[in-house]
Amino acid sequence: MHDFILPVTSGEENKATLLELGAVEPLTKLLTHEDKIVRRNATMIFGILASNNDVKKLLRELDVMNSIIAQLAPEEEVVIHEFASLCLANMSAEYTGKVQIFEHGGLEPLIRLLASPDPDVKKNSIECIYNLVQDFQCRATLQDLNAVPPILDLLKSEYPIIQLLALKTLGVITNDKEARAMLRDNQGVDHLIKILETKELNDLHIEALSVIANCLEDMDTLVLIQQTGGLKKLLSFAENSTIPDIQKNAAKAITKAAYDPENRKLFHEQEVEKCLVALLGSENDGTKIAASQAISVMCENSGSKEFFNNQGIPQLIQSLRSDSEEVREAAALALANLTTCNTANANAAAEADGIDPLINILSSKRDGAISNAATVLANMAMQEPLRVSIQNHDVMHALISPLHSANTIVQSKAALMVAATACDVEARTELRNSGGLEPLVELLRSKNAEVRRHASWAVMVCANDELMAVELCRLGALDILEEVNLSVSRKNKFSEAAYNKLLNNYLSLKYSLTGYLSSSNIISDGFYDYGQINPGTKLLPLKDLCLQEPSDLRAVLLVNSKSDVSPPPSMEDKSSDIGYGRSISSSSSLRRASKEKTNTGFGSPTEDKSEPTSGRNTALSKSTTKEKGSRKGRGKKEEEKVKEEEEVATAPKLAGEGSPDKEWYPPSDPDFCVYVYEVTKSIFPITNIKEQIEALAKYVAEKMGGKVSKEKLHDFSWELHISELKFQLKSNVIPIGLIKKGIFYHRALLFKALADKIGIGCSLVRGEYGRAWNEVKLMNESRKGLIGALPPPEVYIVDLMFHPGALMKLRSKEADLYRYL
């Protein structure tokens, strides 16, 4: 029967024929036959038949696992052991077969058979065990059965297939800490190192490295390897090997172990960095990827991060130019970790010409590569010289695609990149012209917290000048941020800071929405007061308002000191005749520029919200005084030069007025220019702040129709005057200097605009029924000169109507009457 059955079952067609003839089911009954020879031959048949998938399926349904496992009993012949284990090895190739073998107690007899004198039995048993330990439950049971020692013994086998299967099995079970401890206790590491040292066993090196990689995760095992000199041998072996897969697995082993801080320290002491740098020079992409990944983990150690500054970064930059997307992604990841919080490494990356390939990666098809490259660039942009260099590589255009990505990590890193690089007007203009603001604003709606945070950060940085703030508000950024900040779970510090930054750099909108401008909100040319609007209402741009026909709507008040009109020739100080056109407006610009420089950049959203005590801004006073002093020594040549500059500056404006194709400019306001000149000449030099405020208040009242008593307030025909101006200008927009009869809100705006020009700190507050007023802060005169902490300054309201120049304490009866009655 033995000689007859084997040829019949040896071919796939014969196996299928036996199955079709229904021979399998009756054969299963012979597994328990009384005759030993019958049982043996039946077992041999099933050992061969079980390689057929259809037979395996039928055997599972017939539930013969108990009968097959019974053939593994010690008293059975070796040939029965051989074919029974072969059958189980075939059955264990599928999940259901594994479950049946485990549930019927097949693991224990298989482990016992690892000590069989027959190599076929060993091979079939270890193969079946390898298949079974893919399941966690089987691995746990294997440890209880003390399977590691007999598996280690198989490494001494003279048959490579048995050694290979034993190493593969160890590679799986040593993922568990308990198995690693058992391997260490049974001198398994020594066996593995010896295999690596034996060149004749190079076909086993890859699997041996896989086991060692698992063992290196265990601190005690790593220390043992290091103490016995095995770690140096391992690194030398990896560095000098010519087999790419061995080098790759060695780097992977280092990566897995290096996630533990203590392991990283040990690796650093063994100079693992040199090995990894050498592996970066491999021509094999897999080795480069594994080495880059190992570096990205190792650089968590400060010593390693410093080492790679001189060696490693140039090689990683070279990898960024690889044709392989995977290599570029891994190299970018390593650089991202190396440059994080390390300016030296960021500089090294730039010096290695890394900016260009990093920007090229932003157009990669792999999201991981894009996010890693963006991180490196953001880290580099923390330094101004590098940021300028990055900006010169057209980075804003390169960021458009990542900003449109559907991947939240890419979105987050791209927004962070914008926050890092859009720190000056030119970069922000490039971003706007490239179409980057639209996707950036959309990211504010993201459901991902990090994306919202970084997008808010980027918007906060971009909103550092009025032009960008206006554009962002037009795109809906302010409305989205307002909605986000209403949600406790969605808002963050950056969303709140971005909202405030947008308003603080778009003062026309801020005043219309909130009815309040603080002393730090400096009114500049182009500011307009449209009146109160409700949240969610769009504020039309000044240009659109100017082009509208006059209507019954409230007049829009415009502040604009830019004009081509020269000062009156009767002014005494001719050397100062350029003051109101240049020096004064420039001093205001200096205040704004200084403020922007302070708040601009890749910084924290936390801003100093405290308002200065009323009085001239120190920086402004010094700069303006310096300008004023420097003008005294000017000769005719310098005056002529300045005059020429002014003519050049006004030429585009005059050209623009005559043609609709030219750039549009807001209406000029020669009267307001004269106001600025006069208050600068007569009020700015006053050293006492209180006297300055009183003088300015009287000046404003004089220009707006003079003092008006409470009794005659209703006879003050300012409405007719405003209507006449609308008719004359054929527009609802009226320059503030043209108003000669002004009520509360006209005067308060003029006072604030002029006070900002000469550095008097004051706020502008809108009330109801056409009321508005200015608040200033003054120190109590009686407290000056006293030792100790000074009390906070007191807030006063400036009277511009009834008793111009009078100062009323906030919340006093007089102040309340002025504001509300």
C-alpha cells in the first residue's frame, strides 16, 4: 500500500482526482486504524494531500485535527511524525487551520518534536510553529511551554532551511518582551552574533539581524550586547557589509532600539552616527531610507544632533535630489528632526544648498515628503538671513499646492510655513498675488485643531499691514475667526490673536464694528468712519463708497493727509514747509512701522494689550524731535531735492485722477494737511501733556464751528452743512478737513486723527445718537514726586463742544452728561 499510494498522491492532478472520487473521507477513518502500518500509510497520504487547498478545506470540515495530532505521540514511528507534522505545516498556512491546531493542543507536541533526530520532522515542526506564532495567543502559550531553548538549538543544525525557519520564528516571538528575556537568559544573543561573524552563513544574516533588532529594544539585552563587544561588531558588520538588505536591516535595528532614550545614549557612546552616515552613502535606496529613518530617531539625542551638523546633513541634502520619492521623504524627515530647535543644523542645511531641493519637494506627490520639507523650511525661516534666502526662491508660489492639500498634516505644515516666511510686506504681497490667501482663509474652518491653530497663526502674521488685513477681511477671515472664537472647543490663542490683529490693522472696520479705537490704534491716511455696522455686515471698501452717488445715508468721514497742496506761503518757518507733507506724516508712519516690527514675525500670539499713559509716544517724540532738529541745518540744495521728491511722489496721483485706467487714489484733503502742519508747529512743542490736550481740543473746536452751548445745540445747523458738502462733492464720502460745522462724532474723530499725528495718546469711543468722545489718561498731579509705587493714571473725557479743552473725569456727572445727554 505504501508503494502504491505515494505515486498516486504525488501530483496535483492525482490529488484532485482522489478528492473527486471521494477517497478523502474514508481515508480519515484509517488514521485511527488498529493496524500500525495502515495508520502510517494514511498519515503519509494526508501529509501529501494537505498541500491541496480543496483537501485542506475538506479536512477542516471533517474535523480530523485530533486524529492527526495524535500521530505526534512519542511512541509513534519517525516516518509518522514526519508526515503528520507535514500535514499540520500545510494546514497551518491558513488562519482557520492555525486556530484548529492550537485549540486541539498541537503546539506542545510540535515543540517536543524540535528535538527529533530526523531533520524532516524538525523542519516540518518549526515551519508549523512559525505559522502558528503569527497569532498573539500562540506566542503567549509558546513562552509558557519554554520553546525558546529548543528553537535556539536548531540554529546549530547543518541544514540552512531549518536554521532559517528557526530565525524567522525567533524574529516573530522576540517582539514580546518575555521572549527577549528568555533569549537573553539562554545565551541566544551569542548565537546570533556568531552567525553574523560567519561569512559562510551570509544567507542567514538578514534574519539574524531581524532578531537582533528586536533584542536591541530591550535595555538589558542592549547593555549585554554592548558589554560583550557585540554592539561594535554589529555596527562594523553593518558598515562593511556589501549586501544592501543586511545594511538596511541593520539600520532598521538601530531605529527600533533608538526609540528608547537610554538606548540612544548607549548608541551615541558607541558612535553609531558614523555607521549611519556611511550607510547614507549606499547606492541602494532601501538602505538610504533606513539610515535616514535611524538618523531621524537618533537626533533626539543632543550629542547625536550635534554630530550630524558636520557629518550627515550634506548627505541628506544629496538624498533630497534622489529620483526616489521614498528616499526624499525619509531624508526630509531626518532633516526636519535635525533642524528643530537647532539653528546650527538649520544653517548647515542652508550652507549645503538645501533650500532649493526642499522647495522642490513641496510639489511632491507624497504627503509625508511635503510636510517634512515644510517643517525644515519653517525651522530655517526662524533666522532672518535664511528666511530672506527662502523667500528669494519663490517659496510663496510653491506653498499654494500644499495649502490646497486634503491631508491635514500637509495643511498644518503649509500654514506653519506661511507663518514663518510671511514676515515682511514683500513676502505677503507675493503670497496674495500667488492666490495663497484664499486657501489659507479656508483652513480656518478646518475641524483639525492643529490646522486651525497654524492657519490662525499664519493669518495673524499676514495681517500685519492694512492692505493685507483688508484683503483677508474681504475673503471672510474675520467672520470665520469670530465664529471659531465663539466655540470653547475650537478657539485657541492664535485665533483670538488673529482676530484682534485683523481689526487692529483695519481700523476702519474695527471702529465700525466695535465703536472703539484705543490709544495704540493709530489712525493713518485712508481711515474712514462709515458709522456703526452690525456683526456679519460687510464694510464696503473706500473706493466703492467714493464711487457711489450721494444719498440720505450718514456721511462717511475720511482722514487723508496725503496731498499735492503746498503749505500757505505766509507760514513763518520756510525750512519747515515740507513738515506736514513729509516729516509729520512720516513720524506717524514711523510709529506704525515700529509697532509692526515689534508685532511682526514668527512669534507668540500674546501681545501687550496695556495702553500707554496719555502723552506723546516716546519713540515718536524722539524721532520727530530729531527730524525737526535736523531740518535747521538744511541748505537750499537739500530743500530743492526734497521738493523734487515731493513732485515725483505726487505725479502718479495727479495722473491717476484724469483716467479711469490709472490707479485710484482717495480724495485729497488740503485743509486737514494744514491742520496737521499747524498742530505740529504750535501744539507739538508744548511739554506739558495736559496743556497739549487742552490746546488741541480748543483747536479742533475752532475748526469745527467753535464752542456750542447746551442750550443752543439744537440750533447748530451741522446737518445742512454736511448735506451741502455731499452735494458739492457728489459723494457720501467727506474729507474731515472740509467739515466746518461738526458735531460730537466729527470733532472726536478729528481730535483722534490729529492727536495720533503728534503723539498724544487718546482713544476714540462711539456713543449713541451721534455722540462720540475721546478718552485720555493723565497722572494725578498731586502724586508726582512721591516715593513708592504710583497709582494708575486717571481717565478723562475731553470736552470738544461745550467747554473746549475742559477735562472731565470718567464716570463723573459732567462726563455722563457730555456722553449721553
